[in-house]
Amino acid sequence: TQLLEQSPQFLSIQEGENLTVYCNSSSVFSSLQWYRQEPGEGPVLLVTVVTGGEVKKLKRLTFQFGDARKDSSLHITAAQPGDTGLYLCAGARNYGGSQGNLIFGKGTKLSVKP
Amino acid sequence: EAGVAQSPRYKIIEKRQSVAFWCNPISGHATLYWYQQILGQGPKLLIQFQNNGVVDDSQLPKDRFSAERLKGVDSTLKIQPAKLEDSAVYLCASSLAYRVAGELFFGEGSRLTVL
């Protein structure tokens, strides 16, 4: 069974601080996605990384896919209260060119206080 | 563009009762998923449809859960009889078919409480 482990599970910081969230697995994934979920809402895609070593930036968010495609990290610079939410990583293994099932981690619950 | 629609948003039932959830995916999305998200955990795939065919239902508890997508558009997920451990948010998602690393679009979810 593939497992995606996310750490930390909870994170409470002050506005303006930097943070890094990790997503680790013993399995190789063809791609990895990061979603953010707010209370009462479904997850919303932030980014997809597909190449080992790939780095993607989305404003103050920086995503990195490990060289071996087994792990990923999300770094937020100068966090703002609007960044508050549950951050989920999800790994995909493709079968015959179609997207296989996404395996989700348990998420990191981030709270940014003003 | 309209998003994924789900209903009801909330449902409270007693154990051993039955419940049904409905999902209408984004127009043109051939792939539809049902996920179960228990409080404090990430979503777990229950079933994946490609048009009206089942691609993966390996994690669906088939003794009590059933799902259908008869015309390849709307889908219904049913639980009968419900157990306490079925309390969760049931998320429906859709995506374009056969897209490598494609995006999943989620609905707001249906929160089920089993008493």
C-alpha cells in the first residue's frame, strides 16, 4: 500500500513568518499535486509537479519535487492569514497513459494568525 | 463555468438507516470520482468512473456502499445500512478523461453524521 506522509500535521504561525511543509513516500510517483482545502469546501489544486527535481513557484509559494520523485515540499514565504487551510499532497501513478488513482496524504493544517 | 455540484450538503441519520448522495460533474468531464474524507484525514478514493463504466472500486465497501453513473453524467452514491464509522464528508470530483497529471475539480462535499 502506498502511503504519503505529511509533516507537520499541524502548524500555527504568525503572519509574516516562513514555513515548509513536507510530503514523503517510499513509492515513486509519476506526478504529485498539492491541494488546499478550506473548511466546508472541497480541495482546490495549487500545482502539479511531474519531473524529478522540478521547482515551481506560485507567488509566495514554492513547490519542489524530489529528484527520485518520492517526496515533495511546499515552502510559503511571509505567510498571510489567507494562507490558512489544510494543505494536501496527492501522488499519482499512471496506468497506460491515463491518470491512475490519486493517493492523498492526511494533510497539514496551517493556521496563520494576524 | 459551473463547478461540481453535490447534494445534500448535510445529512444526519441513525445507524442502520440508508442515505444517498448526488453529484453532477463539470460538463464534458468524463471521469468522476467519489472520495470519503474522515475528519483529520485526507480523501480516500471509493470509486472512479470513466463515462458510465467503473475504473476502480477496490476500496468501496461493497456490502453497504453502492454507486452508479447510468448515463455517464450524474452519479449517486448510496450507503445502506449506515454504520457509525461512515460519518465523514463525501467528496465528488471530476476530471477530463485520460489526462496525465490532470486536475481534479472537487465539489463542496456532503457531510454525513451517523448517530
